[in-house]
Amino acid sequence: MGKGHGIEELSGFAMEFIKKAGKQALPYFGKGRPQVKFDQGMVTEADLRITEYFQEKLNERFPGHQVFRYDQIKEKYSHEGQRYVWIFDPVEGVANYQAGIPIWGMSLALLDNFWPILGVFYMPATGDLFHARAGKEAFWGKQKMQMPESNVNDESVLFTFSRFHQHYHSNFPGKIRNLGCASAHICYVAMGRADGAVIANESFQGMAAARVIIEAAGGKVCTFDGCNFHLNEYLDGQRIDDHLLVSAPGNFMQIRNSLKPIS
């Protein structure tokens, strides 16, 4: 990492903060207006409050660090300038969050001169905490995660995005599910609860932490043509148009071949 803060200090801050942020998020959980399907006002208020809380805590601990914003990344973030940038997503799985469904969370990742350093994903309603340092081991709480290599069969699970059925004909032999939170999908794959996940319509901010966790657990994120996915190509804020497949390396071809795009 060169000169700068030690990884223990940085990861300690991330773990401590995200648990406190979870407490900030819980009072809004399930408080959407029942007469509307999606209460944007409630979600926006929660998002702003939690984001302000993060900026406050970061300024207290690391006043020289940057918080990732699409419109500032090229101006203020360079190898010569302020090297650390935190990527914080305060509410992932917003529809679940406002409706009172516990599959949602918040993610925090750190870049040092554009290189990923660590990723944390926390689900306050369930207490699940996933975390990893880039190139090291991945953990669920204190338990190490290492993706098992197993054949895809009729007991396998594949997580997908909403409207998946409009994009693919499936011969996947197992169960196909959408839990409504992409980072949760990826972390469940990392711990072996599912064999793969198809990700669509995500952003740099939404993928930053989960990418670190899945790779540390031995998994891969690839485009459907089998190429490695390079998240930093989306630093400018554009949505990720390519559909991504998250899986253990040995399962990629079997899962991909079971999904036929609808023309």
C-alpha cells in the first residue's frame, strides 16, 4: 500500500462505522407509506441522513480522505493527490428496505490510487456482516468463506435480477430466485449458499464492496462472453449495461450455457 494508513486502521474504521450506520438505518426500515408501492421520500431521507453520518465520521477519523462522487472522481482523485477514496452505498435493496423485508444492506469499499483495498457489506436487519481485504481472505462475521467447487445440479441455486424472464430462456437445472439485493446475492454466492448470480443494471458504487468480497472468496465476476469484468471502467457513473455472471470459476460455463438470451 505504500505510505499511508495501515490496513488494520482502515479496516477497523470500516467495520466499526458500518455497524453504527446500520443502527442509523434501522429506524427507517419498513416505514414506507403503506398506500404507495415505493415510498421514495422515506428512502431519500434515510439515504441522506446515513450519508451525512458517514461524512461526519470520516472527517473525524480521516479528514484528508475523499468520498466517491461521480462528478468529482476525475478532478480530485489522482495518484499524486489524495489517494484514498471511500465508496459508500447507504441502502442497497431499497424496495425491500422500505417494505420491511430484511434482505437489504449497506456497503463500504476503499480504493487506494484506484486499487481496491477492502470491501464490507452489512445487513442490519439480519446481522450478517461480510468483509474482505483485496487479495486476502473473505469472511462472514468471523467465519472464513471459501467458495466450494461443485457441479451444478437440481439442488443448485441461481440468483437473478428482476425481469430476468424477459431476457433469458433458462435450462438451469436448479432453483432460480431473486431476493431483491444484488450485493446480498453476491455475498451469498461467496459463502456457498448459491452457485451463481446474474447481475444487471448495477453501478460502480453498488458493486465496489461485493467485488472485493467475491474475489477474496475465490469467485469471479465475468461478462457473459467469459471476459473478466473490470469495474473501474465505470468510475464515471455510467450504468453497467453488460449482464454479469458471478460464480466459482469452474461453474461459469455450465451456468452460462444454461441461459439462452431472448432475441
